[in-house]
Amino acid sequence: MPTAIEFNHVSKQYRLGLVSTKTLSHDLNRWWQTAVLRKEDPYLKIGSVNDRSAAADSEYVWALRDIDFKVEQGDVVGIIGKNGAGKSTLLKLLSRVTGPTTGSICARGRIGSLLEVGTGFHPEMTGRENIYMNGAILGMTKNDISRKLDEIIDFSGCERYIDTPVKRYSSGMTVRLGFAVAAFLEPEILVVDEVLAVGDAEFQKKAIGKMQDVSKGEGRTVLFVSHNMGSVRNLCRHGVLLENGMVKYSGDIIPTIEEYQKSIVAYGFSDRHDTKSEKVSLLRFEILDAHDNPIEVVLSGMDFRVLVEVRNNTDSDIDDIDEFTVSIESLFGEGLIVVNNVQLGKHVTLKKGVNRIEFPIRKFSLTSGQYRVGLYISNTIGKLCATEVAKIISVDATSYYGEGKIHFNTRFLVDYDMIVSNG
């Protein structure tokens, strides 16, 4: 397949704070080196990695660093990563909203972009006028746009307001119209950022279906950014995982998502050990077999226990716990099993000091694969402790029914209990 998009060692650097170098001599030196001598900007050799969780140690930051990969024509590629990883910057460079600091991007064909709510729309113009304006920007004639006009309006669901200025549209209506314009005006490359999250469930389903049609039926290339791993999995064939502005992994979409899930760390408490900075801190989270041994692989149909140890850092008991939940989800964020005190009708009090909570689970039955296990604790005021991922477990298929045949179970029914030990 011919290459549709090629990133050749692309980097993008921004300066924190002011735009200039702060001194006239440095500004003149930059102009002399770049405009006259055609050399690299001497002030771009300084810079820290784009780690948003750490304090800056430089006035310059690399939003992207040495991005190098290719996308084949007709491929659907998911760009995933945490907030601040550089996903939107990457798409803005491809869409020529801004230019790379170093490296080059080669894109073969017209690019239709849906980056942010309202991008490319003039608020004073009507929806109809914006459709024609966007089509003209993509290089289409008025007749070409007119042929697609009815399809665009029908897909967007904005027919009643199509002759109303866009500034009076809701964010959802703006996204609907923007996606319809980007998809139906037939760009060779369709670039879609996280904006679909603004739309309702019906529109998201329509949008995913349209992108599948665009890529499979019409052979156009799609770059899709989303934090919804279910959508990424269903739509994309390949993926690129960004971390701190650099490519951490690229390949088929399932391994890419699995690599992303491994990189997600626990949040909601500042320290896994003894601390007084939070009301409740997580000390231990283990999956144990019948002999109290920590395990990472669960056989389908086996019994095991989820052990949670938390510390109540306050000077009194926390008696208003309304939810103590352990959840088991797919790597794509789809909830499968929820085990908590509400379902069991048990009242939980977190005594001052260490509290030990066990969830015995019997006849666990899920299809073979990897799953993530999370924790959520709240009282009447709100969240006390939570994790995105406390554990990643693997499930292996077994002879679940005991007749010697391997069954790949998909039943979500489990028998479980809850045991609380305080103090």
C-alpha cells in the first residue's frame, strides 16, 4: 500500500511564558542563524521533556520529540496516550495549524480536520455558509459541495438550524456539523480529535460507523484520537502510543492499547505507604489464591480473594462509608464485574489505623485474556480513595465444567462475599 502520511523525525518545541527570547541580542541572533544562515535555531537545543507532572527545569519544553512513523493509505490509526502526551499537537502539525520545530511531515492528499469544537467555523456565518467555506478551503467547487449538501445536513441533524449563525449552536450541534463536513467533503485524510466525546451516544455511534465506511469502503486514511478505548479498538487497525511527547509504542491496535493500560498508574492517593496527607491511603491491594499467595494469573472457574488494606489517617472512625467497591474491567474500560458492600447489604466502618477488607470470589468465570482491577471508596461527602488500575490480571481458560474440555467462558456471574477486619 502507498504511504499516505509520513512523519520524519518531527519535533515541536514551545517556550514557556513569553514568546521572545527576552533579549534583543538573542532575538537578533535567532534571526541571523535561521533566516540568513539557514541554520537550526540555537535556542531550541535547550529544553526539558514534556512531563506535565514534573516541575519545569527549563524555559523550553518539547511537546513532541523525534516522532517518526508512517501511515499507509486506507489505514485507520488510533493515537492514544495520557492527557499532555502530545496527541493534539501531533494532529495540529499534520493539519498545518502550526509547523514543526524540526523534521518534516509528508501528507499525500487533502486533509479534513476536526480538532476542537468550532475549529474552522466562522461564528457569524450560518451553518450552510460554513459548509461552503470549508469545502472551498478543501479545494472543492461549489457544485461539488452542493451535491453533498443534503447528505451533510441530514447526517448532522442540524437541518432546522442550518441557516442560523453557528455562534448560536450548542457545542454538540457544532461538533455534529463539523464532523459531517469533514467526513462528507471527501478528504483523502480524515483527522479526528477527542471532540466526538461532546456528542451524544447516538451521534458517536453514527460517527464511528461513518469513519469505518470512509476507511473500508472508500479507502481513505483516518487518524483518530480518543480516550475511549472501546471506540479505538472497534475503529482502528493500528495504534501509536505517545508518552511525554515521544512514541512509546506503535503496532497493531490491541497490543498498543495493552501497553497503554500497563502505563496507567494509581491515582487518588499521594502515597501507597503511611501518610497523613489523605483521609484514606491504600497500603495493599493483592489477588490471593487459596494458600494466601499473591497471583497475577487466574484460572477460569477458580476461587480467589481480593485483599485490600487501607489506612484511616484521621483521628476518628469513618462511619459514613457508602461505597466500598472492587471493579473488574476489560483493558478497554468496559465494566464487567462490580463487587461491593451495597450489593451485599453490609455496612463498612473504617476504624482509625489499618483496615483489612477481603472479597472472596468463587467460581470466577471470564474469557481468557487480561483485565484490570480497580478500587473505589467513598463516603457521604465524596471520594476517599480511588485507583484507575490497582492490578492487571490474566485469566486462563480451563475445563470449567469438569468434563475435560476447554471452555472460553463469557459468563459474568460470580459468587462473592465481603469480610472486614478493623484496627
